[in-house]
Amino acid sequence: MEVLPWPCPLTVLENWLETQAGVQPYTGGFLLHYLDALVYPNISSTLLTVAGVVVCALNLAFYAGALWTPGARDKRK
């Protein structure tokens, strides 16, 4: 499949089965079709921004807690 320009037999079978079930088969590659939603989720930019700020705040809180713990100063010396 890698050397010749033929489609994968499993993709051909999948598209045929989807057609038989009345589902519009996808066009393009497997990775683009199935993994695109994982890499580029359909989430609002506001929610992504809030999630990013929360993750950064938690990260800073953990580092601050580790830095200002009484035993942490002794370990740094």
C-alpha cells in the first residue's frame, strides 16, 4: 500500500459498508477523517482560554506551594 497508489483494502471495505448502511462515506485519508477532531476539537475559544488560564494557575500554585514549604528551602541549599 505504501509503494503503490492503491487505497487500503480496509478503507475500501469500510466505505462500501457505510454506503450499504446509507451513510455517506468519508473522502480523504484515515488520519484526517478520524484524528482531525482530536487535534482540532470543536470547542469555543472562550472555553479554551479559560481552561488554559486554569491550568496555568494550578501550575503556579503547585510551584509556589513547593517553593514556600518550610522543608523546601532546606533542600535547595
